[in-house]
Amino acid sequence: MRAFDSPLPIDVVLDDLAAALGARPNAVLVAPPGAGKTTRVPLALLDEPWTKGGKLIVLEPRRLAARGAANRMAQSLGERVGDTVGLRVRLGSKIGPKTRIEVVTEGVFARMILDDPALEGIAAVLFDEFHERSLDADFGLALALDAQSGLREDLRILVMSATLDGARVAKLLGEAPVIESQGRAFPVETRYRGRDPLKRIEDQVTDAVLLALNEQSGSLLVFLPGQGEIRRVEERLRERLRDPAVEIAPLYGALDQSEQDRAVLPAAKGRRKVVLATAIAETSLTIEGVRVVIDCGLARVPVYEPDIGVTRLETRRVSRAAADQRRGRAGRTEPGICYRLWDEAGTGALEAFARPEILSADLAPLLLDCAAWGVNDPTQLAFLDSPPAPALKEGRALLASIGALDDDGRITPDGRALQNLPLPPRLARMVTSAARFGQAGAAALLAAILVERGLGGDATDLSERLERLDRERLGRERGGRAADMRRLAEGWARAAERTGRPDKDAALTTGLLLAFAYPDRVAKSRSVGSGQFLLANGRGAVIEPSQRLARESYIVVAEMTGAAQQSRVTAAAAITEADIAMLVANGLAPFGIEERSEVSFDRAARALRARAVRRYGALSLSERPLPALPSAENAETLAQGIAALGVGLLPWTRAQQQLRERAGFLRQAFAVGATDNPWPDLSDAGLAMDAQTWLAPHIVGRASLAAIEPADLDSALAGLLPWDLKRRLDSEAPTHFTAPTGSNLTVDYAAEAGPTISVRVQELYGLSVHPALAGGRVPLVLELLSPGHKPVQITRDLPGFWRGSWAAVKSEMKGRYPRHPWPDDPAAAPPTTRAKPRGT
């Protein structure tokens, strides 16, 4: 093993690590930040006998970390990157004929092993910072283990991490030995500042930065969820910061390499730096001079929604492991301090580790790569966490819909063409489809903008980003991230064109190109200018009304974020109806354009509205009015629409209303203790629940509420009350009560007290039994009136009234109405409707 000039804490375990890998093919190394594992371990293992002169591949989670690791290893050898230590990333690869160590990003390694499953000439694969659990890292490890078991028994695999469940990973690696190293971290004081839920996070972070600059020395590393928060904090600091010796440096993935390097480099002598960073700065990165960390405790993570096939960014609390990683940045080179913008008790509530990306990611790319590997079911591979079934199902459905997989899940020739492009399947399909029209270059450049965040700016309208990228090309010399991405895009276009010569030559709009990738996300404005859109897949989305795209009739959405039913569009392009027709005509859409007759209920007009509609998925492209023809289906639509408005709006006659009230009374009378109540529910609510059954058959041919007649309701009600119930209704809940005088008195079944009649008390003389309904179970409520039709008493017990209150009533009534008979025993007196003759 080679010797090193400057000692690092990891040196203590290098012999043990070399011995472990000399005896067995796999090992796990757990070492805290600052131990030196990233830059020292590959160099230490380079000359081990089992390498046999082969290369070591070192995986890093991000380009920034990969560049930093390659640069530090090359410097320690007194060489340049591209000599012994090389770099292979999406932008800026440097590999030479003498390269023995290749530092690659995890996504690049996945492509490497898919192109060369045997990994010829490679002695070992080192997975650094594996605790981040990216999908590419999990997939790369699964493929490496599969290749090791079937093709390369001599291949070494080393998994390295600062915070990791080493025993669990060791089991995945065949009970591999776990080597642990102590780090060299300086003490870090932690101060909790709490969080005010009423203040924006940017304002609290700004306050904490100004406080730390005043209280502490050295540079600051500030962790924020994303690019937007970084920009807003930068604006606030520039407004409030007056010290010219303090430099503000943003650090996030969409920045050009030169800007990232400026953030990472130490501040000039006599100056301080405030680095505003995303989670990109958590691991594999030492920023010289930083001794103060400010952590807002949040991170933005992609979350895939398999039911609608959309990946959205969600702001979440970081894990305890991530918080510890961030805190450790303050003690890499000297004692430091960490300000946490939450309460100390909240730390215990954080999840122990970050959620693995495989559990919340779009798995369509994984499925396609697995199929290219020859595995139809990813669960057959050795994953630390098995991919979830719903995301696999959605991924298979997508790949099948674009012809990438056959019915058995095997990769098709079209799928192979997509998989050959280092792009997500949707974007690969966009480029290969555009190649048919001679537009692969334009599609590849659009794909580059979507995969390389920040390229061409961050406008929602992708056409604006393309225009800006074109202006930058004309206004700058060759070089930089934009130029590198252009060269990559040209390579993608050439690869797509090799799959077949163009069969057409047509200028395609940005929106149509985008629709090749996202045909299910073609969207129509709900009201032009409102910014409210409906997608072809049925989902809602919004754009700020001030933006140009809000004034478009149709757009195609590439990216959106937020709640599932009303997401905010972050990347889209305008499209026309002609573009949609072209998309369908060329077989590139999951939906056809269908013209069919549709009938709906217009609540405002209270009538049916029939129209011929041309539809694309959930979108109505155009429509023209039609007459609402008589049919059972239209009658059901009308019935359901009326039920939603309220059954009470129907033209009920008084007799029909009373019939419903009578049936309701008997239904309630039989409800107590009854298990099989024979009486239907004829209340407004009860009828509304089943309007298509009882009402629709009797209004066929009617097109509006106004056209329905009482006769229609007669037949409808007759259908609800068969003959036997109608007979019982007449006997147990009669419409009238016949008084002893022969008067027919209407029974009010809607009265609050129950079925009620109003009757002059003299007409009930001679009645010794209280009248009852429902087969004698429910007493009829009697509102007793004076001869002048004024209320005297309400009773449910007439005999009891005769025996009790009658004496007082008689006395009062006799004084008011002396010409009327007021017998002492009314139960035995003859009923009457008349006063006594004069003179008697």
C-alpha cells in the first residue's frame, strides 16, 4: 500500500480494509465526515494485488462532489485530472490513457454497466456517500452485485458512507465485513433558535445570518431548501448587509461550474463568505474557511405520484442524519458553531435517515433499464429496499403505452432505441419521435433544458428558455455549461437519427415536440387568461395569470408542483389544435380525437343541453349544439340534474304533496321496532337519492324542468306505491276525517305536532273514543276550535279532555258564546254545527 505525506483519520483502518477486500469481494466502510474516505481510500487500494492493473470506479452523488474528489486526489498525486485520476460526468469528463481511478456520478455508472455488464478492465466499484440512497446508487449497486454473481466473481464492491446502517448493507452484500473509522471533527457548538410559523423562512434565515456575522468569525454555510429560497435570501442580504468584506455566494446544482467553484473556493484573505446552499453541500465537500453553519432544517425532494404519473418537488424536514451532516460542515477545519432554526426538542422527532429515493420515485426509467439488462421484474435484483408495486405498475403502463415494453415486460426495438439515449423514457421518446420529422436536434435541445436545471433560465414558458439559450450562444464564446449541453444534445440527436432516416421533414413547434413526451399533459384553458387549465389526464393545473402562457388556449405541461388536484405549472409550452391533431394522426398520443354526442344538465337553465363534442382525453376541443332527443338515457340525466337542484322544485300538486306526506307518516309510524318497513321514502331527500329509477321512466321526451307536468308525477308516484300499499294508505292515513256531524275535515300530515285536524269542539260532542291513524297506533292531533274558529285546546286524548279541562273551557266558552250549547257531559251530547234557536 502506498504511503501518504499528510495523515488522515481514515489511515488507521486502511490496512484492515485492504485485508478485507483481499479476502472477500465485498466490504462496507463507515467513516464520519472529515475522515478522508473519499480521497484516500481509492488511492490506497489502487496498487492492491487483486486490482491486476484494473481501474477503480468511484461513485459520487453529484457532479460538484465528483469534480471536487477528482481534483483533490489528483492534487495529492501532483497531477492533473485526466492523468491517474479521471472524471466522468455528464458535463466535463476528463479521462486519459493512464487513468486508473475514475470518479463518476451515480447516473453515469448506471449507463456504464448497462453498456458493459462485465465491466471489463474494472477491478472495483466504490459507492461513496451511499447513505443518500439515490435511485441511481441503489440501481447501480444492484447491477454490480448481479454482474458479480454471474459474470465477474473477481469484481470488488465497496460501499462507503458517513451515516449508514452498516449491518443492513453488509447483509445485502453477502454478510460482508464492516470496517469503521473515527473521524477528525473539531467540536461544534449547537444553538437552537426555534421557528416562528408566522414568518417566512427566508426572513428568519436572513436574521440568523446577520446575527452570526455579528457574533462569529469565519465564513458561513447556510442550508436552504431550494434555488428560490436562496435567491430571496440573497436579495435580502444584499439589501441589509453593509460590510464590503462579506461575499455572498449561491451554491446549487443549476449553477454553471465556474459559479459553483467560486462558492467552494476559500474566501480571499481579509474577506468572509456566506455560501447559500441546497443539500448539494451536505456531503463530499469541504468549503475552506467555513466555521459557521445555519440550517433551516428543510430540503426539497422529488416525490412521484404513481396514480397520475407526475413527479413533484416537496419541501420536507431533513433527517437526523442529514442534520448531523450539515452540522459537521462547521467543524471540518476548526472548531465551529451551528445555528439550527428549530427547537431542540424537534430534533428527536426527525426521521433517523432520509427516505430512499426508490420508494418515492418514477420507476419507468428503472424498469426500462432493467429490461435492457434482461430482468423483467426489478424485485429479482438485490435492492436494499424493494421498489413499490404501485410505481412499478404505473411505470410499466407508461412504457407499454409508448411501445418500449411488450406484453411480457420485455424490451422492444423501440424501447431499445429509447434506452440507448441517456434520458428519461419520455424525453428519449420525444427525441426519437422528432427524428421521424427531421427535428431530432430541436427535440434534443429541449430535452437538455429539461434535464439540466437552469439552462436557458427558469421561465415557465420553455419557448422563452430556448430563445434565451439561442441568444446566449450568439453572444458568447464557445465554452461553459450551455455549450457543453449543446454538444451533448447534438450527440443525442445523432443517436436518435441512427435509428432510422426521417420519413418527413416538418417544422415542429416547441409545444408539439413537448407533446411527443407528454401527450397526456396536453391542457386546455378553463377560461383564457385565468391561468386555470385542465389536463387531458383529468388533472388540474394553474399558471400565474400574469404569464404569457396563461393567455393560451392550449399548453403542454412538462413539470408541475403542488397539490394533486391543482398543481402549479413550472415548465410548459403552447400548443395548437392543429398540433394536437398531428400528434394523434401520427400515433403518438394515448387518446384519439373522438367526436360523440353528449347530454348534460344545465343547472342555470334547468334543462338538458345536448351537443356534439370533439374530445381529446378529458379535454373538449370543440362542440356544437344538438337537440335533446327522447331517450331513457337523457331522461335519467334530466332526473339526476333535477334531484341535484332539489326534488321540491318539481310541480307537485297539493294532492301529490299530501300523498307523499301521508306515506311519510306511515313510514315513520312503522319505523319504530320494524326491520322491514314496507313504506317507501317519499321525502325530498329520499326521492333525490333514486331519481333515475322512479322519475326518469315517466319523463322520457321532456327536456327541462319546466316541461314536466303534474300528470308525469302522478304516474311516477303510482309506481312507488303498489296497489296493496295504496289501499292501506287510504285506510291507515286517510286524507280526511269525518266528524260526528258528518263534516269531512282535511288531515294536515305536514303539521309539526303530527297529523292534525282543526275542528269546532261542538262537532265532536258524542265522541267518547279518540280518533287514531295507522291502524289505531297513532292518535290524531285535534286542534279544538271555538264557534268563532279560534283555538281552544290541542289534545291527543279527547276522553281525557272531556273529563278534565272541559269544565274550564265550557265556563269560558259559555260566557263568550251563550247561544251555543255547552253540555256538562259532552261525550253523551249530540254533535252540532249550529247555535241554539233564539228564545231557547
